[in-house]
Amino acid sequence: MKKTIIIILVLLLLFGGFFSSNLIRFFYNSSSDAETAEADTISVIPEMAEPVFKKEGELEFVKTKQKLTIEIADNDKETEQGLMFRRSMPDSCGMLFIMPENQPQSFWMKNTFIPLDIIFLDTQKRVVTIQANRAPFSEEEIPSYENAKYVLEVNAGFCQRKGIEKGDLLKW
């Protein structure tokens, strides 16, 4: 029975089938208790290839002169994907989200393997909120509390290590 399920999954994946979390959990539930517990916590296809980082720009924290290579998410598809399914990111890199509206923003860490600092920026590219050390895989809402036009995700602890604070200005 398990071999049949695995063969069906492989064939569907090869033909580009996409599964909802519930369908994946259904197949995992036929596994051992340990695998089931993990599948209930993490709705990830383990065999999924890790997205590759694309250098699309650079930014600099004006006060600290700290520079980052960034990948830019500026449409719905890229914003929805974010850093999900990536297992690592160099400390010199980050992902910059350009949001359609300058308003309170909210993110989550679903399917995100990397603990992150999430930095919310206003229209002047000034830090309005830092949500530090956000836990991987959490579906907890991570709010900006203030209007934000841009969101920068970096490795957890980056802001503390580099002296980044609320009010700091960025340029790109």
C-alpha cells in the first residue's frame, strides 16, 4: 500500500501536480507516529528543491554602513513565496519586499526554515519596526504595528549583531 502511494506521489510531482497541505497530511498520516507528528507541524514536501537566491540589488544601512545583497519580491507571487523552503541564507544577503500599499503589514513564517529578523520600513526607507528572532514554521502573525511600504528579511540576530535599530535609514 505504501509503495503504491509513493509511486502515485512521485508521478504527480513529476507531472507538476500541486498539493494542498491537507492532501500531503493525508499521505503522511499513513506513516509512523513520529512522521505524522512532524507532518502536522510542518506542511512541507521534503523532496522539494530549495529555491536559489537571485541577486537583484544591494542596499545599505546608512548609520552602520552595513551593506546587503538583496533579492526583491515586488509582485504577489514573489511576496507569497518569500524565503519559504530555503534552508540557509548568507549573512550578507536578505529579501526586500516592496508592498503595494503603505499600511500596517503582517507576515508569518509558514514553511520558512530560517529563523529571521523582519524589518519593516516606511516610505522614507526608515526602520519603523524590528521583529527579531522570529521562529521558523510559525503561523503566528508578525505585525509592523505602523505603516510600512517595505519589509526586509535577514537572518535572525542580524539587527543585534550589526547595531540596527528603529529609526535607522536605508538606501538602495
